Amino acid sequence: MHGLNVRARVWKFPENVNTDQIIPNRAYYLSPEEQLPFIFDAMRPGWVDEMKKGDIIIAERNFGMGSSRPAARNLALLGVGCLVADNINGLFYRNSVNFGLPAIECCGVSDMFEEGQVADVSFQDFTITNVDTGESMHGREVPKSLLRILNAGGLYSLLEDEGMIAVAE
């Protein structure tokens, strides 16, 4: 991967955040862009208005559990810089990669941050650093094949770049 590093403000989320909390049912049939104002609305009303493009989500265990809703797509469209969690639901993790949302697992990372602190996340050496305290941890290495997809901006972008599918209008 060619230097994917994310440095931004942290938003903390608890364990077992499910995809229904990310995209509530009342927004499910709207277009992806129309769904964005509803992200986390039930658990954090107004969060989408407070977060800034590039901000980082730090979560406890089992982030993205539940249905296979394309919630990772919505977080990527919203501009979340990356997701770092103690662990991430497998289906959600793969959807994150496919939709170009950088995500990394790091057991214990949720204890290292308070909301509003600044994190520095490196997808080169898989370190997560709390810029405010200087504390650092190593996350789980992301396989090179998945880094390649993330570096392209997601699976569709990679397939477009390689001429495997037509460029979307």
C-alpha cells in the first residue's frame, strides 16, 4: 500500500454496534446518499453533523455485527477516514475493504482512546498511536491482497482501473 495513513479526531463506539444501528430500517430503501443523515441516528443523534471528513471511528469488539447491509459503504461515503476496533465482524470487515473504508483490528485499542483525542493509524506497519498520550499499539496486519483493494479505493475502483468493468458514470 502506498502510504495509507490516517491522522484525525477519534469517535468512540461501544461493543456490538450492528449494521441496523448504522443504517436504520427507515432509511434502508433510500439511495445511499439519502441514507447518510440517518447514520447512527438511533444511538448518536446528530453525529453525522458533528463528524468531519477523515475522522476515525474507534470501537470496542464486534463492530458491524448483524445483517449484511452495506453499512460500510455509507461510512465510506460519509468520509470516515478509517475504522479501528478491538475486533470487526467478518462480513462487515470485507464490506469495508470492498467499499474502500480502511479498517484494522487491534485488540485493546478501545481502552487506549477517549473520544476527541487524535489517532494516527498506519496501514504500512499497522500501528495505531494516540497522538495525545504517545501510547501506541500494533494492530492485526491487513493482507497485501486486501491492501491492494483499499489502495485502489475499493473493489469497484480496482476493477475499473484494471479494465475488468466499465467505469461508472
